[in-house]
Amino acid sequence: MIMQEEEYSIIERCREGDSELYAVLVERYGNMIYNAAYRMVGDPETAKDMAQESFIAAYSALREFRNGSKFSTWLYSIVMNKCKDHLRLRKATVSLDDVAETTACRGQTPEAALCAKQTANSLQAALDTLPGEYREVLVLKHMEGLDYKEMETVLGVSANTLKVRTHRARELLRKYLVEREYRNG
């Protein structure tokens, strides 16, 4: 793992023109940024595009990054903004194809793998029904594991507002899943 001081050193060297060293940061945070993008847009190819665009934007804006901040938090804010922009422009239905690929565990029995796929599909479908401000708090809090202070930095919204949004998002998600179970059961 890269220590934070080492990370700041890498960032400084990139700022000074060593662009090849940026690959270390992309390697370190690539999966994290892809997963956040995937949960926001629901499509593997679009998530790859959003992650790539986020890393390009981060590299272009490295001079704006403040040492003392967490690089991962700064990246989350970039990918969340890219995804929100994409969703605002597209307003397309999100594909649920390949959800299981990101959640299925190797060595599972076929029944367990099918159950995991169905659960992942249900969760992604439920996420897709949420307004963007609710989806992003669930993705950051429960899927990416950020605390409210980090979320405050990423989204530029107070921690109290984020707590309310998280509560409302959970309620909407629960309501959707209960209604879906009722219709299918």
C-alpha cells in the first residue's frame, strides 16, 4: 500500500511532469473508482468510461489537489460528478447485464451463484429507481464505505443533510424491495 506521504510525493512528481508515475495512482484506485461509477450508472462499459474520464480529469487538475486531503476522497468527488453529469445528459435506462460479474464469488455452487446474481440484480434495479442524490449517498456510504465527513468533502453537502438523505434513501430502497417482493411473491 502506498503511504499517504508517498502518495503526496507521487502527486508532486506528477505535477512536475513525471506523467508515467500517475499509473501508480491509477493502479491503486482503479477498482475503487470503477466500482463507484458502476453503482452510479449500472452499466459496465459506461462505468469504465466514467472511471477513465475521472482519472483523466484528476490528472489534468492535479495542481488543484490539496496535500493534506485524502486523494481517494478527491477522486470520489470527481467520479461522482462525472456520473451525475452522464446521468443528467443521458437519462437512459440502466442495464443490469453483467452485475453478477462484479459481485459473484469464485468457488460458489451454481445455486449460490444464481442467488448472488439475483440479489445483485435486485439491488441494482432498486438503486436505479432512486433519485441521483439518494443513489450517490448509498453508493458512497454502504458500498464504498466512506464516513459522513468524507462524503461531505466529496459531495459538498453537510454531514447532517447526508444523514437525512441516507435515511430517506434506505427507506425508499426498503419500500421498493418490499413492493417488488409482494408483486413477485
